[in-house]
Amino acid sequence: MRIASVNAWGGAMADELLTWLPGGGADVVCLQEVTRTPGLSGWTRFADAERSLPQRADLFEDVRRVLPRHQGHFAAGDSGPVHDGTGARHRQDFGLATLVAEDLTVCGLDATFVHGRFTDHDEWPAGDRPRIALAVRTVAHDSGRSVWVVQVHGLRDPDGKGDTPARRRQADRLAALVRRLRGPEDLVVVCGDLNLLPGSETFAVLAEIGLTDLVRDADTRTSRYPKPVRHASYLLISDVAAVKRFEILAEPEVSDHRALILDI
């Protein structure tokens, strides 16, 4: 089974992302920063007090179109206004998408907020936005082992990626989710853009429930990211012996984040 995780950057590099995904061979695709605006296609623009970014109107539908033989699951953390090319205002959902190959059985689904709760913003805030975790349980038919793949987009703080009380609460909630979901024989993978430094206390919290980080202090950003701190995305697993291969994909660039590829 191959699991791929990448922050999709709202589809800012949609051509590259949508070209890469069908040939990537991933059985489970975990995408953060996914947009969904039913009934609208093409491009929109997102803006908060710090940034103005191009985003696909419905990246979830874009991805489902290029992965038609995957089962798609989307969970919104929040929603807010975007504008199309004519300046018209639209309400856009923002969250996580997990797509699972059709030959894998999906036998469990869960979505839980690890920070805040769903909010429909009149204007996008620069920080302290709600964060949701999306969990999918599948069965690997060659081994019969069940696998929980849990992805999360961690809290963004304009002051940086250091530990804060809010991030500690987020870690505790994520750990509680894993404890609640997993059975004694389940393999657990936790992945996503955690917005943390490698030495964060979050990893100690997750180590207490048996999860090992495979990324550590590796660079997970691409050339599209100009800032000096190169840490953001992580992948943790409950049984390191199950890892056949792990790669932080430097090429092709499909976002300002590098994709994480795990074969188990």
C-alpha cells in the first residue's frame, strides 16, 4: 500500500499537482488545504490580513476528476469568502481530502476537530483558524491488516511554528482521536502539514501512544517557499517495521510543500 501526503496549497500549482497525482501510484492520497465551492470551477482568490493567494474554486472536484477510480472523502475545517475573476464573491469550504483506491475497502471514517470548531468566516483571519483531522480505515487485502490513515493540517500561528498552549491542546486531541479509533491489530499512520518544528512537544505526546516520526529535521519545503525555516510536513507510524520505503519527494514540485511518500 502506498500513502502520499502533501499540502496542496489550495491548488496554486494545480497543473503540476493534477499531472503528478494519476502517475504517483498512491493507494491513499492525503491532501491538505483543499478547496470546495459547489457549482463553481476555475480560479478564485483568497485573502486575509497577511496574504492574497490564487486558489482553485473546487480543488476537491479537480482531484476527483484525475483520480476517478479513487473514493473521495472531504472534511471542511472552516469556510469563508473568495472572489472569482470578475470580482464576484463566493463562499468556499476549506479543509482536507483523502482519496482511497477503489480496490481498498474503506471500513471506517472519522473527522474530529483538534482545534476550535467549524466557523463560517465573514472575513478570513490570519491565524487561529479551526483545524480538523480526517481519519480513514482501510484493509490491505494481501495481508488482511487494517490501517488507519489520519491526516491533519496543524494550527498556523503568524508568530511562528514554536510550541504554544494551543498546539499542546491540539496534540492531546489528536492523540485522543488515535486512541479512540485504533484496534489492537491496527496499523496507524498520522500525516500532514503539522506547522511545527522538529523538536516540538507534539512528537513527545504522539510518541507516548506509540507513533514514530519518520521526517525528523528533513527539509519538507520546495523552491516555491522563500522563508528560511524549512520544516512543516510530517509522517508518523505506529510500527516502523511495516515501512518498506519512505521518501520526501523533491521532484516534481507540485506545491510549496514536498510530498511525503510511504510504502507499507
